[in-house]
Amino acid sequence: MRGLLALMLLVLACTANAQSLVPQADADALPVEAPPPEETVVAGLSSDSVAITASFDGSEILIYGAIKRETPIPQGPPLQVIVTVEAPSSGVTVWRKERKAGIWINAEAVRIGAAPGFYAVATSAKLGDILLPEWDSRYRISLSHAMRAFAGEVAVESAVPFTEALVRLRQDEGLYRLDEGSVSLIDQTLFRADVSLPANLVEGAYKTRIFLLRNGQVIDVFVAPINVRKVGVERWLYRLAFDQPFLYGLMSLGVAVFAGWGASAAFRKLRRP
């Protein structure tokens, strides 16, 4: 009996020594979750879908919301709001033309791996005054940061002129837009923004982002989708062109032949005395 008791005491002592050798978790080393922001966005859209029809000449999306807070409005610079609407991205090649022997030819090119087909930025004040550059780079808010990546090796000395040229061209087409001061903000609590969508939209899942900012820093982000798709005959022709290209080509050829014959017949009738 004494031998059994001694054996049990020995096992308990070894267990205690083994536990003492295991390093205790350092409370300071444990990950600490960041506290929730004091101000958050509660927002909505007038419509979460856009239908492209034969008579589609553009649309307008109303983005509205409020600032949710549990404490009084903080002192200091006022709250600012930025709203972005972004179309799906695709690759695009930007060429630089040079005049050689009296002829303009493509000389250098940069392949941009991901550039949105449509990108609009609406702000409550001048963008450069309410957004710090490092936060702009982090969230890719401004037009210059709309390009996501370059495809392949960049063979030119600087790609900046090429990205600036693409932004400028798409601004001229109404596909890229910066509307400073277009977001209405009331008492740092209620806001609304009207974003116009052009007639030459591409299909896809668009993304709306709403940023809350103080002192040039983003304190909260709200994301909502907008579904843009063709409907009716436009949808049928679009799907036919991709799903059955041979049939679509034959149909297009038939329409062209019929149109040519109809125009020729009409001219012959007009020429008769």
C-alpha cells in the first residue's frame, strides 16, 4: 500500500514538473481584435439592377444613407464621404503613336491587366483635401488608382503616361468620372449621391463602395452590388453571339444581304420616271 501511494505521488510530481516546463502564453502576444469604429455607414441604393434595352440611353442610381454612432459627433475636422461605382475589370493595351517617315505608327505599348470598364468617384469635398495619399493607395479610390495591375513585363521607361492616357480617353468617353462636391452631407449624419451611368455600359456585376473619412483616413467602408445586364432582344442577340457564333454569323449575313437588296430595289424605284 505504501509502495502504491509513493508511486502515485511520484507521478503527480512528474506531471507538475512537466506543466511547469510548458511556457505560458504571453497575454501581450495574443491577437487583439481592433475595436469597432465609432462611426459606421448604413446605406442603400435606389436600385440594385440596371436593365439595358434597345432604348437605353443611360441611367441614374441614387445612393443614400446615414452615419450610425453611439457617441456624440467627434470634435475636429468634419466627416467626409466618398462614393465609387466600379464596373468589372478587363485587360487593355495602351499604345503610343510616333510619326515616322510622315506616317503615324504604333511604337510602344503597355498591357494593363485589369482596368474597370466604368469608374465614377463622387465626393463631399475636393478629393485631394479629404483623402491622404497612403489611404488612397490602400483602397484604390482615385481614378489614377483604378488600374489594378500590369500584364507581363513593362518594357517602357515609365508606365505612368500610358495609364494617364487611358484615364483621359475614358474620361472623354464618359466612362471615368470624378464628381467632386456632388455628395450631399447633412449635419455629418445623412448623405446622398446621384451617380449617372452612361448609355455605353458593359454587362456585369458592378460594385458600389461608400467610404467614411476623418482627417484624411478611412474609418469605415460599405459595399453594395449593382447588377447590369441586357434584357429582351439585346440579351438574346448577345447570348447568341457567344453561345452559337456560327448561327449568329449566318443571321448577320442574311440581314446584310436583305438590307442591300432592299436598298438597291428602293434606288431603282426612285430612278424610274
